[in-house]
Amino acid sequence: MPDSSATPSPRRPGQPLDALIIGAGFSGMYMLHRLRDRLGLNALVVERGGDVGGTWYWNRYPGARCDSESHSYCFAFSEELWRGWDWSQRYPDHAEIRRYMNYVAERLDLRRDIRFGTNVTACAYDEAANLWRVTVEGGEVLAARYLITGVGCLSTANVPQLPGLEDFAGQWYHTGEWPHEGVDLGGKRVGQIGTGSTGIQAAPAIAAEAAHLTVFQRTANYSSPANNQPLSAERKAWMRDNWAEIRRVMHATTNGHPFTVEDRSVHDVSDRELKEILDAAWDFGGLQFRAGFRDVLLDETANAKLAAYLKNKILEIVQDPAKARLLADIDHPYAAKRPPIDSGYFETFNRDNVDLVDVRADPIERVTPGGIRLESGREIALDVIVFATGYDALTGPLLKLNISGAGGRTLAQEWAAGPRTYLGLQVAGFPNLFTVTGPGSPSVLCNLPVPIEQHVEWIADCIAHLRAEGVSRIEPSVAAVEAWGQEVKRAADATLLSRVPHSWYLGANVPGKPRVFMPYAGGMARYRAHCDQVAARGYEGFVLRREATSDAA
Ligand code: N01
């Protein structure tokens, strides 16, 4: 290591970069390796955080752990890199993921081309020079031929505008911006707002540490056990020795997980068989719970059977009937919002120090200096408020970059009615800009390292092609963007995913955000084949231009 089949030639002072990459998470790290070490490009990563890790640099809240199994939540492009790392648990916690990413940065010698603590404030396409000019905090402007965003899908915190928050006498935190030094919750009365995947991970850990926890629930949620555990020596050896097969399965499945979805319908089995299958899946744990049948997300009546099983589990686990009823009063199909997995979430409500408040029935009126007041007038005294309220997902991190393309048209203008992309990779009118896991790609519907690797490799191959062919600009045609938008809508409408009105997949969690289903729900394997076909047909749907351009900075 590293695989350095190409070495960039030294850059003259003032000479533009070949590629500027924003973000040093999984996307930016692999993009740098691919462009610098395989293509020999002068590439630089700018990263607002102080180290590699991306989302995981910031997400350090109590209980923060990946819901993908560790052997699938890592790079799989190199067997050597794969074999050099041992995971300790079935699901890695945030600290172990950061250690892993540090290992990758060392092995691939990435840090010398990453500028940390560098926040991008604007990106403008200079049409005359055919360069991207990227301004960073402090005013410095960097110029590059290709601009590649690796800013993640869930990196822009969504903190609800609750009146009175500025006067709160205690401390408040968003889970995605958790203080690196940690927060001492010992002896504190904590209020947690939000019961998505994050809140469901955080509540058991907060309840174990704090004097008291009040969970403010707006939408009840399903969850099944993660069944996290240390990995045995045998299991670690199995993971190390089966790189090719694990990778093959991850590439073949809809969601990029290392397990396949059974090719049977819920309707093919008797009620007794269904219960046996679901009991076994519950005990086994993990996101695999939804993989027992092919029609869970396609057929409402099939889905209802799994939903009933899970609601019944909640009623069995939670001893207080009022809390149990509230937690099981779920208004959407199972897995139509991202299905959380947990380590004792429902059991947490059996603790004496945990309360549940239904803020759909009695909404939050305001934050007071001493806590949270509900519309009924009830006031809950708090020392700490934890916002597990999610993200301005997918478009938020890109819009924050203040990108303007040809003719000065901004990305915000282009996406005023919702994101419009071709394959989630490029936007019409923004030449030579590539978005890793952009809206319109499978991204958040998958185990993310899999779509990230696919995007990075596709983009690197595309850039290699452009250079070999003397093409100076690439952007999609408006017709290709329109057609892909229709395909993204069609794929979502074929599932139950688009039928949840309050889902962040639709942007419904952010006031004023256009309601457009953003990720591509047609499956990762199908998407990969489609992208390969587009490339094989000479980048069908893209406009490639060969005009002579100045390289002047
Ligand atoms: O965010 P969410 P999250 N008043 O948007 C509630 C990934 N992830 O951080 O449903 C009261 O899902 C909101 O209520 P409602 C994963 O992809 C990955 O939990 O809008 N409540 C909901 O309950 C996941 O899907 C891992 O009615 C308010 C919650 O806050 C994604 O991150 C681990 C409110 C937000 O849930 C986001 O999950 C964890 C308000 N004003 C998460 N505003 C991995 O394993 C919002 N809510 C990699």
C-alpha cells in the first residue's frame, strides 16, 4: 500500500488543481486516492473538520454506532486494505469508525493532500477559463478543473426553530454536532426531541447516564434489536478471508448490505411460518429483519403483517400500558421510513427515570429558561435538551456550499422546486461538477460505503475518459435530467417509500423544503448497471465539449 500506479507532476505556483474535492469522509478520501494515486492528478481535499471521518467526525452522541455491520461499513475496493483491519464488534461505534478512517488515511498516505479546518463558503464556475473557483473561509480562492463534492447526505443539522431556545438556561446540543470532549449528563434532567434512528440509539445511553430522561415523541417508530456483540476470533477470520464473496454480495443486492433478500412473498407462508421466520430474524438482529421477504416495501398487506408483529413486540416489552400504546401507535408502513435498529430502546421505557411525552397530541409551545412548555401548559423541567431531530438531508449539504454554475445561475435557483440531477452525479448547467451520492442516486437507501465506492470509481473513470479524449467540459443534457427525474419518481412510487408524508426522504422534515422524493429507490445493483451502460455508450445523456480553453488560473 498504497497503490500508486501514477504520480502527479509537481504543480507550478498559481497553476489550478486538476481536482478539488470537498469533504474528507469516505467519499473524499477514496476520491483523492483514485484521482491522485491511480490517475496521477493534482488533487486536493478541503475539509471543515479537524480530521478525517466526515459524518463520523461530528456524530459522537451517546450510543452513536453504525447500523450497518462492521465488515460492510468499510472500503471494499482493496483486499489488502480490507485484510489489514480487524473490527471489534458486530456494529462499529463512532470511535472505532474514526480509528478505521485514520488507518485508511495512513495506509493510503492521504493526509498530505487534505487541508483540514478549511470551510468552503462559495464555489463559482468560471466559464471563460473553464475552472471552478472555490472560496474558503478567510477569503482564499482555489481553482480547479473538476469540482467533486463528498459532503455526505446527512451533514446539515436540522434544529427546529423553537421559540425561547435562546433563553434556555441549560445546555442544548444537536446529535450531529456533539461536543468532542463529550457532555457530562450525570445528575442532569435531559429532554430528547426526536425518535428516528439517532434518537433510538441515543435514548438508552442517555437514560443510563442521566438522572432523568424525557423523550418527546412526535411520530412513533418501529425498531428491532441490533443484537450487537463482540466479534469472535473465528468471525473475524471469516471476514478477513472472505473479502471477494462479501463484496460480491454487497454489489448484487438492492441496499448494498452483505446479505440477500429472500425471494419469497409474505403471502407465500402461513401465519405460523411467518411468526417463526420473524422470531428468528428478531433474535438474529440487525437490518436483516426486513430481508426475509421480497415484498415488504412493495405490498401494503404484506408490510402490514410485519408491522403488526413489531407493534406487538413493543406492547410485550413496555410494561406501562400508556407508554406502550403511544410507542406502538405507528402511522406508517414498516421500513417506509429508514428502519432503526436498537440496543434496548423499548426496554428503556421500563426504567423509573424515563418518561415519554406525545408532542403530536400536545405540541411543544416553547422553550422556557427552565425547560420545555407544551401547548397544554404542562412544563417539563430540564437541564439539557438533546435535538435528535435529523438533517436537511441530501440537498442541504450541497446548497450550503453556495454553488453557482454557468451564467451565474445558482444551485439554489436550479433546485428551487427540488433537486434535478442526472444519476445523482451531475447537474445541467454546472459543468465538471460531480456530486458523490447526490440526490437522485441510491445513497441513503443503501449501506453507504457501497454507493460511495461506485460513484467514486465511475467519476474517476469518467475523468480518465475525458482526459484521454481531450474533452474539456462535461455536463448532462436537460433532457437526460428530466428523464432521470421521472425515473427517480417512478422508482419511488413503485414502493411504499413515497407514501410517508413526514419522511425526510421527501424533505418533509424541513419547513419550506420542496416535497420531492430524493434518493433513487430502484436498487443499487440496477443503478450500477445503468451507470455502466451510460459510460459504455460514450456517456449517453451527457454533453461532452472539446473546445480549446485557457488553463490560466
Ligand atoms: O433523523 P430523523 P435521525 N418537534 O429525521 C423528530 C442516519 N443514521 O438523525 O418523524 C418534534 O430520522 C422527527 O419527528 P417526525 C439514517 O439514515 C444513520 O434520527 O418528523 N420532533 C423524528 O422523530 C437516519 O434515517 C445511522 O414527526 C421533531 C426525529 O426528530 C438518518 O441518519 C445512525 C421535530 C428525526 O428523525 C436521520 O436519522 C443514525 C420537532 N420540531 C442515523 N423535528 C447509521 O447507522 C424533528 N423531529 C449509519
